[in-house]
Amino acid sequence: MVRPPADRTAAGARLLRDGLLWSAGVALLLLSVAVAVTIGPARISVPDVWSAVASHLGLGDGRLTPIRDGIIWNLRMPRTLLAAVCGAGLAVCGTVMQSLLRNPLADPFVLGVSSGASTGAVVVVVLGVGGGAVSVSGGAFVGALCSFALVLMLSHTLGGSTDRVVLSGVAAMQLFSALTSFVVMTAADAEQTRGVLFWLLGSLSGVGWGDVWMCSAVLAVTLLICLGHARTLDAFAFGQDAAAALGVHVARTRIVLLCTTALLTAALVSSAGAIGFVGLVLPHAARALTGSGHRRLLPVTALAGAVFLVWADTLARTVLDPQEVPVGVVTSLIGVPAFVLVLYRTRRNA
């Protein structure tokens, strides 16, 4: 079937607009990373950042001193890149969950994944489970998977509907939050309590390249899977009955996408702690730019989340220098007003 010239023109214009939007987003992300790395006590310029990157990639000879090169490549660059990966991942998870659950207030933590990760980290740090063989990140990852398994079991037992999944997530979140508080109150000393609470509020300090590669790999796989289900996610916007009428295997698709986003959230939380509101707010901002089509929405949401968390983390580590503020505190201070705005718009459109 030959498409009318008007349709081809509209499709070409839409493709050009999307290409410009994505190109602008990538350019803004690269510039944000380069500038964010320069901000700190040591005086570093953007050309210094590009020189260090080129040197380590084998694209040029390093002209920096070993100290300045170490500050850029070993301290600031992995932290800034992990902030971008976490922001992108949490935003993508929020987009997928809001579509699957048809709930504009859903975010990656509605399934209780962050609470489970918190419990796992606390068990390793405070109780010494694993005898030193299990890291904080490993414990957080296992705890997140246990929490999500509980959500799946509860929602399946209660019927597996969208509302049941959300309610099961709330129940799991409360359970694991209570377990975390109980362990900290009964077994932790003052120093352990302070360290655990700082991590639970979200912290990117002390991360390395291993965290960046691990989270980046999980994000790439998740994004590919979600993009492969973009048309299916579009169908879910009309409800699960409409999606089923269009030939979508509702139960299987929901399990695959929820498991995928839960694994990504677990990986991100295990490396950076619980960072809230990114997955709640950024999908709504991206929809205002692209509309609800997920083939366009998912990449733009990922870019927006990456840029947002890069600057949130930069603010967190510099606003009270030399003291560092947990990045989760910064995202909450920014996210709460946005959350109220989402609630207001939801009520107005109801």
C-alpha cells in the first residue's frame, strides 16, 4: 500500500524532529558530564577532561600531571557517569511501570525493590552476614531480588491484577523497611548507623569503574528489551483488555517487563543506594516533549534522567563542601514539588 504524500511528509517531519531532540539530548548529556567533572576543589577545565578521556582511550598523549589525571579519571569521572546511568535507568523504569500499571504515580520503588535492597545492605554491614565475602552492593542486590520475589508471589496469590501488584509492592516495602529499622536499632553502633543511613538516602561517593560497567550493561539490556516492547507498552495505555484484544499476551508481557525493570532497579540501588523521585517525575517531563509513544519516549526519558541526576549529584557534593549531602536528599527536595504538581494534574484530569 502506497502512503499518501501528506503522510510521508508528516512522517519525515516527525522523524527529523525526533532526531534533533535526541541529538540535542546526547549533546547536553556529554556537555553536562564534562562540566560536572570540572566542578570541585581542584581546578580542572573542560579541555583537561577531554584530554584525560582521550589519553585513557588511546586517542592522544596525556598532558596532565598524574594527580590531575587521577582526580578526573579515578574519582570524578566514574561518579559522574554512574550518576548518568542511574538517572537514565530509574527514569526508564518509572516510564515502563507507569505504563504497565496505568498509574501516573508509579515509580521503581513501588514494588518494594529499594526497601529490600536496604535490608540486604544493612544485614551485610551490621550483622556481618557473609563473613566479608559479600559486599554491601551484593547484599543489596540479593535483598532487592527477595523483595521482588515476595511481590510476585503475593500478587499471583491475590489474582495478579494491576491493583494487586501495587498493593503487594506497598506491603513488601513496609515489611522490608520495618526489618531494616529493626536491625539498625538492635544491632548497629553509632558509626554503623550513620554510614547505613547515609547510604540509604542515596550516595555515589566511593564508586568505581566496576560499578559503572555493571550498571551500564544492565541498563543497555533493559533499554533494548523495553524498546522491543514499545508497541506493546503503547497498547497498555488503553488498558489490559484493549491490549489483549490487540493480540498482546498481557500476563507474560507484564511479568517480563516488571522483572526486567526490577533487576535494573536492584542493580542501581546496590551501587548508589535509594534515590527517589527520578522515576516518578522525569517520565512526565519527557511525555510533555515527545507524547506517549514509547519508541520516542524511552530514549528521551533516559537522556532526561541522566542529565538530571548528573546535576543533582554535582549539587549534592558541592553545596555544603567539604561536607557531602546524600543525592537522594537533593532529588527529594526537587521531586516533592513536582510530585505535588503531578497529583494536582491527576486530580484535575480525573
